Amino acid sequence: MTYAVIEQPGAEPLTLAQVKAHLRVEHAEEDDLLAGLVSVARQFLETETGVCLMRQRLRLYLDRWPKDGVIPLLRGPVQSLDAVTVYEVDGSPVSVPVADHLLDGDSRPARLWLKNPPAPGQAINGIEIDLTVGFGEAGADVPGPLIRALLIHVAQMYAVRGTFSLDQQPAAVPDGYERLIAGYRMRRL
């Protein structure tokens, strides 16, 4: 089960103005750095929790259908099922009708069931499922604890900017970060 981003978010959950106000930065010399730190903080949080903050499109690759027919979607919240494609032995794509499907996009993990999906001919990555995920298109759609976690994480990375460059971030996770994101982590046994 592999996920790939096929359409990046149109915006970050934090605006430059929010970050500068939080850090009490009044100059514009480090705007590019701050924008980069916001992106790093978002990507780190999404990796840690499996939650996609902003609306984006993902592609899930599967080798085969689950035996019980229910596909766990480990990235969410899932807004919509966009397309399902199965590849034949010769590599030709077959579009699977998604009219008769059940999608529980709000549960953790989200779950998808398709009626009579065809077996893939390719042994590896023979199934592609395109999904739209995220809380919405604006930072206001993202839950408050996650926004707060992003702000304190950006502040931590900004504080060590002279020691660790942007490509070496995140260098540290601030105190309180884990508590803020705990309710959004997917626990695994």
C-alpha cells in the first residue's frame, strides 16, 4: 500500500502573516525561509498522523484487493473517491465504475468498499485509487490543535535556523507538540 500525491495542496494551513505575528517578525527578509518552514512543518505533521491538512489529491497503489473487500484508507480525512483503475497483464488500464461503492471517509482509518472490482493483471501496483483528501482549502478548515502544533513547530525550527538549514529540518519537535497531535494520530497494534 503506497500513496503518492498527484495534486499538491493549493495553499498551506498557515499564512505568512499568521507565522510572522506568532514569531513577532516585522521584516520581510526571511519570508521565503518562513514559507519553507511552514511547508516542512505541514509535511512532518501529515507524515506523523496520516492526516492531510489541506485539500489535495492522492493516489493509492495496491497489488491486490483485500480478501474482505474493505480497503483501509490510511490517509484522510477522505472527501471523495475520484477514480479507480485496474491494470491488465499487458499494462492496459481498465477504469472501474465507482457508482456502486461505499465510502466511510470520516472514520480512522477511512474505509472503501467497491462492488465487484475486477482482479488486476499486474502483480505489483495493479490497482490505483485516486482520492481527494484533507480538511478543506483554507487554514480555517484545519482543527485548532493542529494549527497550534504547526505554529510552535515553525517557531522551534525558526529558533534553530542558524544551526540547521531548511533542508535539515525538522531538527527538533517542541514541547507540547506531541500532546497537540495525539488525538489525530492513528494508533496501530
